[in-house]
Amino acid sequence: MKNARDKLSHPSLTQNKVGLVPKDYHGEMSTLCGGCGHDSISAAIASACYELSLEPHTIAKLSGIGCSSKTAAYFLKSAHALNSVHGRMPSVATGANLAARNMKYLGVSGDGDTCSIGLGQFIHGVRRGINMVYLCANNGIYGLTKGQFSATSSLGVTSKNGQTNPYVPIDPIILALEAGASFVARSFSGDKNQLVPLIKAAISHHGFAFIDIISPCVTFNNHASSDKSYGYVQDNQVYTASIQDYVESVPEIMAEQTPGRLTSVLLSNGEEIFLKAVSEDFDVYDKEKALQLMRSFSGKKEILTGLIYLEKHSHDMHQTLGTTLENLRDIDLSKLTLSELELKEINESFS
Amino acid sequence: MPKKSMLQDTDYYHQVIDCQWACPAHTPVPQYIRLIAEGKYTEAYLLNRDSNVFPGILGRVCDRPCEPACRRSRVEKEPVAICRLKRASADFKGDIAPFLPKIPKKKNDKIIALIGAGPACLTVANDLLPLGYQVEIFEREKNAGGAMRSQVPSFRLPRKVLDEEINTILDFGATVHYSAEVTSLKELLNRKKYSAVVIGTGAQIGKDLDLPGRKSAASWCHIAFNWLASVAFGHVKTVGKRVIVVGGGNTAMDCARTAKRLGATEVTIVAPERDIEMTASPWEIHDATKEGIIIKNLLLPQSFATQKNKTGLYFRELLSCYHQKRWDPQFAKAEPVFLPCDEVILAVGQRSNYGFIDEGSGVSFASNGLPVLGPHRFQSSNPKIFFAGDAALGPKNIISAVADGHEVALSIDLFLKGKSPSERPQAKLTMRSEVLGYLQLSYRSDYVEKDRQPVPEVPLDERFDCRDTEVEKGFTTKLAQEEAQRCLNCDVQTVFSHNACISCDACVDICPEACLSITPNQSHDNLQGLKAPLLSEDQILFIGEINKGRQLMIKDEDLCVHCGACAQRCPTGAWDMQLSRIDVAKAGCHE
């Protein structure tokens, strides 16, 4: 079947602006369980990059350890990738981004990588404002080690083997908001209509973009008492706003076509998404309200999904540090170090 | 709009198997191709024989409606060489005698008269003899075979192959009266011997062109049907150096290639249609042009040269000859074109001769000249008289005559057992899962990227000396097995259980041809949100409600390569790959 996927593609799926077809954004055949939510996320990333006409070689995929982190192999075969140490992906991303600021960084991580072993790394990655997309494939379980509770498992849920979780969960969305992420969203792997535009928006965003994606584990966490199963999320998914469309800098055309209920959200690269707010007082730019909203949903049956917060004037690590606009890796060594004469002058100034 | 289905029934699955659906006799193509891939030629031959009766003959000269329908031609360019694989099963088969139907020694008291020993009546005999019927065949020629013998040139179909497959049927115990043309149907009926009569006399009158000078050209202008028969039976052995064949069908190609073998050096086919409008099969046009035959299009014959010592045809140039598929010649404003030649062959169509069907035999004819065949399939207004093949529905091809033969045999069997021929047994569908386990299928599901294998041929400089030299040598076993791997196994069906689906998207994401979509539940007439737009109006769509009716699972069957990826990635077994076998109803199957 891998065979067919590599060789065929539907004739109507045409080339995008850089001359690539959807199959050029595929990766290796997934070795995850059939039906894993993570595979849907991989497919959503591939669709988003195809639709944005990104060239895979301008993208770096970074991951840690876990089922989710394996997925970096399953999309964008020809992009750069580093599968790092458990929970250390944000540090690797920091280094990579410092060296080559003009690339796109896609971090794929899971709830274990993000909220357990890599919690500190995650928080500091957000704090630094790395210009990256950080995707957390959140299945509320340690799937790779056979289904133990993770830090995002809800209080009181039972595992497949009947144990009850005695701990309160960590909500990575609240952590990301508190630590200063400038783009925060939650989605569901089974809802590509929402997920693909969100990923596109996150990629177009300048600054730290975080998307927590509920991604059911079909093998260990898709049972009746789970609150991260396909059935549960399908039944209980609610929206902050529905993303109507993603357009590339053609606001005047859209303004004619769209009624007043739509809110246009301008992304930092000049591109625009349209949100149809579910509640009238929802304001995607208000961090305090976003935090209140998220807290109000903790312990609720419903799962709030959609774009939760967007910072109007976001900035990234390089702006904070005042680094050069060029990729550091591209700057000649002679420019980065002092010449013998300059060094001599400095030394002599102390004498 | 595409045909849509919420239910998967026999017809739905049958249509997925494009080749089998397109074959008038519904030969289970993928099944025999798999047997060939396994080197089981005898089994492949016998499976073929069940439905098309003449695998060796049809493996050479079939009109192959299966091939343009082949899914492979939509997924890439060239269809699987289905027809030539059929021939391979005939070429490499072992002894089939032990596996042929057993003919009961004790006969029932019904004798069936078959008029014409062509493919239609031979098929009727093939189907009825094993059921205990007796058949008597009346043939006007000295050999059986009908148009297969008189019209198909021997360089495409060797007599040996023809004799072998016809004799298989005759050896079932058919009584054949050779050189016994039936001139009066009434007289035959008056013998009171026959429980039913089948008219399978074909379309044996070649059409003529009533043009000025036709009479004076009688010695050098022939009608294709008669001319090909005269060549086949050895009455005509030579032809002039320059030959013009008028017509754009397969018969014209056969005439031209035959003329080439009788000594013509300059053979031209002249057709009023554009090249792409010609009714000849593309491969027959290709074979003819390869042999140096020139095809001239958009010329309509006007008159024959009548001057002494001048032979040839006058034509007028056309701009077009069809308007919205109807004959409507538009002439170019140009001088008539004269094409000199020594002989002309008119291959401009043929029709049936019903002269022997006398008044009072109870057979009615419609205004188009064809017999009225009532709701009871192929049964005429005289319930004892049935029509099959070209005599029934007008000129078609061998495989259609075979298909008609099966239908008539079933109708006769039902009729003589006191049942209504219109209450036919349903096609039988059997299904079996091919999923062995995780990532394991019991058929070869990987996509073999390979171009269609050309059939080896006798070199051009060796093929014209003897008219009987068969041009195509046929596949070797190696080539046949390689070609067989191009088959996409369309009979291994994707079967969906909507109750099991958890709408996880795994199948949608993995499908290499974007066949699958999960969309919000919506109107079936104007489906939105498909992964890829529908390319074909004719292809069927599967639609199933999932996720408590909130969503639809949609499958566009058009480009599915039956790779089984959906079933392999499905966590709940909602998609299953099931081998389907569709057996259309045949005589005797209802017992």
C-alpha cells in the first residue's frame, strides 16, 4: 500500500504555486496503530503546507520522544528533521532557530513530552518566543508504554484497564497563555475543517504559535469512559469561533462577500483568517478573557476548540535579542570574529 | 450525475469491476488474470470458457469492450491487455477434456433447432447440451463457425484454433446439417419435431453503394462480406495491385490487410469520417497502418469511373460528415477527387437476411427491420422462436453474439420448463474477506508500475507471403505473467460497515487516489467537501451515514486502485477488502 501511495495521485489535485502536488508533502508510511489521531494531524500538516505552497526544504520538523514525536517521519519527507531527546525539543528548536531564523519550524510533541518530562523546556520555549509552530498531539495517555495516565488525563477518568486517575490535569493551553505564547489554539485531530486552517494560520504567524490537538489513542484511550475518545470529542466539541476561511491578503474582495458577523483576523505576515464567533463577547485578542474562558471550561463536559488567543503585535526571540536579520549560519566566519589587528587594538587599549 | 448508492448490492459490486460489467458475457476478468499470474492456465481457460465460450478465438479477435473500460486506463494510460491474456490462457492450457461439462446420456425429449452455426447458436448448443437437450444445427456452409470463419481473416485467427473450439461444442453431441440452408422457416416448423427454434443467422448481406457506374464496375468492385468469405473459402486467391477499400470500420481494416496478402501493393482505405470518428477499433487501425495501408478521411464516394481502361472512384471532399452524431455531410468547395485503382471493396455495413422467415410463421418485425423481441428476452412474437446474435439486434460482434446465446439458452430452458423467460434468476454474488491480519492481504495489492506489454509479432517482411501466417505470436508465459500483474484486482471490493466506523479519518488520509471523503451529512444530489472532484459522470459513488448520522462516508469508485490501504489502516474493520464473485444467471443455474 505504501507502494500505491508513492506512485499515484489523483489527477485533479494540481500543482500548487511552487509546483508541488499533495503527494510531495507525504512522508514515510506510518507505523502507528491504524486510526491513530496523530496520523490525521500528519495529514493535516501536509495539507496545510501544500495549500500554503511551502517548499519542504524551508521547513524543519523537530520532535522529542513518543508516539506523537515519531510522526515527524510521516509527513514532509523532504523537509529537515531532528528527532531529539525526550522533552528537549524546545531547546533544539531554540538552537536551530538561532542559527537559521528564516526557516519555518514545526515542533511535533505529545502530552508526555510537553507536560511531563519536557514541561520546563516547554514553558521556557514559550517564554523565549521562538518563532515556531508547536503542536501538542494530546491523547491523555502514554500510548507508547501501553496506556498509563499522562499529565493531561482528566481527574477521575478511568483507564482501559479500570484504574481511576486521582490527579488534576495540566492544561497546556493555560500554561502557554501564562508563559506568553502569541498564538494559542485547541483543535481535534478528527476535525480537519478546523485543524488545517488553524495550522495554516499558525505557520503564517510570527512568534510562538501553540496548538493543543486532542488526538485519540485508538488502542488505549478510545473506550467509553475516556474523555479523549473519538466518540466523546465528536459529541462534546464546542467552538470559540469557526474559522471560515483562510485568505492571502485579499481583504477588499472578502469584505464584499462576507456579512458583518465575521471577524477578520490579520496575521503577522499580512494574511488573514475569518472567524465566525460562537459567543458575541468572544475577543480573540483579549488574553485575560481567554484565560477566564479556559478556566471556565476546566471540569466541564464540553471541550472548547478553536483559536483562543492571538497577540496583535507579536514578536519573537530574535527581536528580543536584537540579532541580525540574516541567518547566523550564513554569515561568514570572518564577519563573526575579530581580525588580529582589531584584537590587538582592543588588548592595547587596556595597557 | 454519478450513480449513487447507499446500499451495496450485486449490481453495485458488478459495476466496480469495470471490465466484467463492460463485457457483454460478463467474463470474470480479474479472477482469470490472477489465475494466469499464478501460472494456472487451464483453470483460467475454463473460467473464461464458462462465460465467453471461445477463449482462444476471442483472445485474438474480440472487440474487447473490456479494455476501454479497464480502470488502469483511467489511473494511467493503457488498459491491461485483457484480450491477449485470454489468448495466453488458451495457448498454454493443458488438457481441458476432463473438466468440460458432462453430457447426460439420457436426453430429455426436447429438440432445439438452431439456424446458423455461428457464435450465437454454438453458444446455445454449448449451454443446452449439458442439460439433456438435443440440438440440430442447420448451416448453409460446409463448416461451422459462421462469421468467425468467413469474415475473420486467417492471419488474425488460425483455422486450427477455430476448429478446436468449435469442435469442443459439437463434440457435446450436436447434430449438424451442413450445406443445409433453411429457406423456409414454416417448413421447418411444420416438421413438428422441434420444441424451440433459434435464429442465429447473423448479418450476412453486405451493403452496396448505389452510385453511378456501379453496374459497369461489377467485375472490379466487391462487397466486403462476400469478398472476405470468398477469400476464406479459397474462391478468391488474387487481387489487383491497387486496391481501394471504402469504409471506416473493422471490416475495412480486415479487407485492406487481406488485399495486402493477396498481392496488392497499394492499399488505401477511404472513409467519410474523421480519423477519430472511424468505428474501427484503434488497435485495428494501428495494425493496418503498420502494414503500410494508407487511410484517407473525409472523402465520400460519388461515382465509379466508367471510361474504358480506366478504373477508379470519384470522391468529394467533406468538411465533416456528422453533426451531433447524426449523418449530415458538409461538402468542401473543391473539385471531385479521383483515386485510380484496380479493385474496390465496399465495407460499408451489413444487415441480416430474414427472407426465409415466411409470412404466417408468427414472427413480427419492427419498422427498423429487426424482429420484435418481447419482454421475454430474445423471444419473438412466436414464443417458440428465439433470435440471437446479429440476427436479433443488428450487427455487433462475436462476444455480443455469445452473450445473446447464453441469454437465449436460459430463456429456452425456462420456457420449456413452463416458466416465464422474463422471470430470470438473479446474478449470484459471493463475497469473502481477503484481510488476513494487520497489514496483510491475501492478494497482491501493491501497485505495479509497468507499461502495457506489447504482443510479439511476426516481422513485417515475413507476414505477407502466406495469408495464413498469424501476425501476432501471442504473449510468452513470462510476458503474460508480467502483464497479469498490471491488473488492479477490481473484484476485491471495498466493503463498508457504517456501524463500525468511528470517523477517525485513517482511510481518508491513506487513500492514494483521494477516493474517500468524510463530510458533514448533506444532500446527496450536490455533494460538497470531497477530497477530489468527481471526474466521471458514469462512475458510481458509495454513500454511507456515519457518526450517528452526522457525517457521510463517501467513496468515489472512479480511481480506486483496490490497494486495500483503507482496510489495512482501519482500526475497527469498518472497511474490509472482500473478493467478490459474480455469476450471471445461465441456463440450468435455477435448478
